Amino acid sequence: MTAPTTTSAAAALADRETLRLCTAGSVDDGKSTFVGRLLHDTKSVLADQLASVERTSADRGFEGLDLSLLVDGLRAEREQGITIDVAYRYFATDKRTFILADTPGHVQYTRNTVTGMSTSQVVVLLVDARSGVVEQTVRHLTVAKLLGVRTVILAVNKIDLVGYSEETFNEIKTTFDAKAAELGIEDPHVVPISALKGDNVAELSAETPWYTGPTVLELLETIPVNHGRADDLDFRFNIQYVLREHATDYRAYAGRVNAGSISVGDEVLAPYGRKTTVAGIDSTDGPVEAAHAGDSVALRLADEIDLTRGDLLASGTRPEDTREFAATVVGLTEKELRAGQAVKLRIGTAFVRARVASVDRVLDIDGAAGDNTSPEAVALNEIAHVTIQTADELPVEPYAARGAVGNFLLVDQSSGNTLAAGLVGKRLR
């Protein structure tokens, strides 16, 4: 039999769909072990890595393999047995390739969880079968809803420590299903697993004959990835650079297609109600006939229009220009975001002066104390509704397609530090 060529192997990989997922849960629910199990069972671990894990596990007196060692966290956290950063991992099966973000479990690292979930199509929430759904589970489920994640898989981990109890599993499933329905999660799933022993992660377990659903990996391989894509939205293109070559009279606008697609000859809408058509599209490989969401290209327009960095080219219905909009923000630093505070707003490729006109509501995403409806500031890891005012009119539209449109950053004017990440629109309430 002839071995496949490198070219054919690369083509096969390119043809596979890619799914972005995120793991989350409370501290010690077994997220890192779960990720290690996925890497191990999909044969995504190099031989020397596996040998190193075997040695370290033995040195620590661990019975079998400590698969959490396969997940890179910061060295200090690994020595403490916890993970506080977002660790990205890549693995593949015959059906799909996967990009996985392993997020921290501590409540004080909600900002890291938001980072991991913001580009994910699926969230895998882990809970300890002995504890069930806890406040942090609800917090992570709420963040998933905030960011528009459609599919959430609840992995009821350590099911072996409750004797593979169907009754315990059903109690947890009932609680989770009720909360998911309350929040409006479109596609929830619940699977009993033992990440340590491998039950129902990649292969169905004989220990849970009462569970007849798919494994976690089977779900990840079959969940539709085309829902809510940036390609399905109207064309949006934020200008990054204006390219000019005076000798050849070349003029083009470089940037990234944030949403939708564009072809040569299509009409586009420029600022101030101006319209023109696309005369040409240039890529790093030369002229092309079309560009799609995620492509970085330079657009040549049929008419000479005075455009600059930060301007938006669009098709369909162009977002309305405004100096004020409602938004949902997540506090990212120890420095509070206060009502009346002057900031810099980075939205698309625009970077303009702005002001937090008001902090309207700090959301209680744990579901315990209730929302604070008269706050003065947004603290680190808090999620709040605010009103933003800008010095210049900007085209603003609601958050969609995992941040393809409608996302922004608020930046401290003096230090340049990012104070908050935001989504256009008041979400969750």
C-alpha cells in the first residue's frame, strides 16, 4: 500500500471542520484531567510527553497517569495543583479538528473565563458528582449565554466516586436542565463521566448501563459548527490602512472582513450615506474575485472616496451612526470603571475618546443576591450594563457571531491598560 503524500494529508486536514470549545467549572472539578483525557484518548500526545507524565505521576505517588499534567498552565500553578490562566490545546479525530481553551475555576478569574468562551462554539462545563450544580456552575452557564454560546455540555465528573449512581446523575441533570431553560440555552446536554478513568469521555462505559446517550467526544464530533457564523451576516469591513502608490495611481483599503462576504462588482456602503462598488480585491496571493469573513484583503473601489483608518464599509443595512449606546461590560482590572469616567474606546479599527455616561446595573450572575440596580462602578470580574458616549459618531450594532461584530474595549486614557471588554447591547436582562 502506498503511503499518502504530505500534500494529500494536508488537504485532508484542511477539509475537516474545526470546532472551538471551552472547558469551565469550579475549582477541583477535574477540568485539567478532562482535557488531558481528551488529548490522551484522541492520541494527541507525543511519546516523550507521555513518558514524562508517567515519570512525574510515579514520583508524586499517583496511581496510574495524572493526565492533568498534559495541560500546560503556569509553572507555579501546576505546583499548587490549580490552573489560573487560559491554556489552549489542539487535538483532532478523523472527523474534526478541535481548538480547546481550558479556563480557570476560581470565581476571581471570571475575566479569563470570558476570554476563553468568547470565541467558542461549545462550552463543556464540569461539575463534581458529589457537589452537583453550584454557584460557579451557574456563573459559567450565565457567561456562556452572555456570549451567545448555543451548545453547553454538562459533564458530571467523578461519577465513579458516587458509585455510578443513576439517581445522583438524574438529580443533577434536572437542576441543570431547569437553569439552562431559564437562561435560554438552546442546546444543552448532560453526560456522566469519570475523566480519571475515562468513562463516557471518548468511549461509552460499561459502568453506566443506564446512560444511553453519546460520549462527550461523540457530541463534539457531531454538533453543528455552522450555526451563528460570521459568514451568515451582512458584509462588514473595518479599514486598517489606506494603501497608495502614486506612481501607479494605486489606491486600496486594507483590513479584515469581520462578517459576511464581498465580491468584485458588489455595492458597498461607506460613511455619510455614500455608495460605491468594489473594483478589485487584492490578497497576499494576488487579485481574487471574492473575500469572506476572516480574510485579510485590500479593497479597490470604483469611486474616489475619502476614507481613513476606523471607517466601516458595509453591505445590506449599514449600522446606524451614533454617539451613545447601551452595552454590557466585564471588568478586567483592579481599577474600577466608574460612571462619568473618560476612557478610550477601541471598536473595530477605530480608537476614539469616550465616556462612561452611566453604570446602570451590575448583574448578579450567581443568582444569589440579586442585581445591583444603583451601582457607582464596575469592579474586576463584574458584569454590568452601562451607557457609553463617544466624542465622534460611530457605526454601532449589537454583538453577534461570537464577536464578529458588536465587541469593543474600554482603555484607560493615562496608562493605556484595558479596563473592560464590552458587548454592544444590554444582554442577559
